Amino acid sequence: MYPRSTVELAKILSDLGILDRENAEICGVSVGAIRKWRYGSRRNGNRNRHEDVPRCPRCHSRPLDEKAYAYMLGLYLGDRHLILARKGVWVLSITCCDGWPGIMEQARLAMSAVMPSSKVFARARTGCTDIKSTSKHWLCLFPQHGPGMKHQRVIELEPWQERIVAEYPGDFARGLFHSDGYRGINRVRRPLKEGPRWYDPSWLN
């Protein structure tokens, strides 16, 4: 008996067009289970029986882990993106360098805390890993999404986001650095101490 969250994730991935074998690898189940859930849900018409579960802090007044959200907002505004898939499902993707496994784990934990009704999964790429989560409500939490590159358009926070950032500024800044910055050695000829510094190239845009 698999957890309901695993079953729901498998159904969402099937709707997104993910092949059964790849879906099984992501969810950690057998291909037979994926096929059973996919065909069985269509025959029985039970796909929407859990839609009354409160999933969104904005639409359903579900409590939001604001500390984790402040960090997630920084990650998103730095260099991450939302993709609209089929059936109105949004895919939040955070690409993490494999050389920084700690940041990858923090991204997983924060994503799970912000949207606990959606399972977090990973897709390995060359030199990096995409941490992903699917939900119809990710856009509710990141209204800054829009066409084009983020640094080429105006980005304004909603009042409720400004309140969260004001309460957790350190977590927000940490998300920005982890998403679109790097740590290097500050070497200058001035009489300043030489040492590690965080640098965010997005500030130059």
C-alpha cells in the first residue's frame, strides 16, 4: 500500500505525459502500479475525490510556513522558473549544482514545507539536478511569474510577500544567494581584509 501522496504524484506525472517507466523511477514504485493507477482512475472516475483537501495558502487559507517561503521566494527570484503543463498544472523547477548538495537538500525541504500536499522529486542532468514539484497552486505563491526573463521586466512583491520578507529577511537573502550567486575570495589592493565573499551577479542587471 503506497502513500496517497505517491499515488497522486504518479497521476499528475501521467497527465503531464511522463512515460510509465520514468514515472515509476521518480515515484519509486513498479511500472505495474503506475499503469493500475492511471487506467483505474480513469475507469472509476475518482480523480477529483481529493480536490477538497486544502492545498493552497492563498486559495484555501491553509497555513503557510513563512520562513520556508521566504527562502523559496529568494530561490525563485534568483534564477528559477515555473512551467505551465497540461490540465493547468504548474511545475516549479529549481536547478541545483551537484557540487553543492547542501543547497539541494535545503531546496527540497523548503519546497516540501511550502507545498506539503505535493511530493518533491528530482531529475538528474549533466553536472546538476532539477528539484521539481507540481501543483495547480504554485502560481498563487509566485505571482511574479510572467513572460520573458525576470531581470528584463519589473518585479514587484505583493503586500503579503513584503510582510513575509520583512519578517524573515535573512532567509530571503539566503535564497537569493543560493540561487544566483557564488562564493569567492575577495582580493583587492586596498587595505581591506582578504576573505570569502558572496557575490550575486544579478545585482548588476
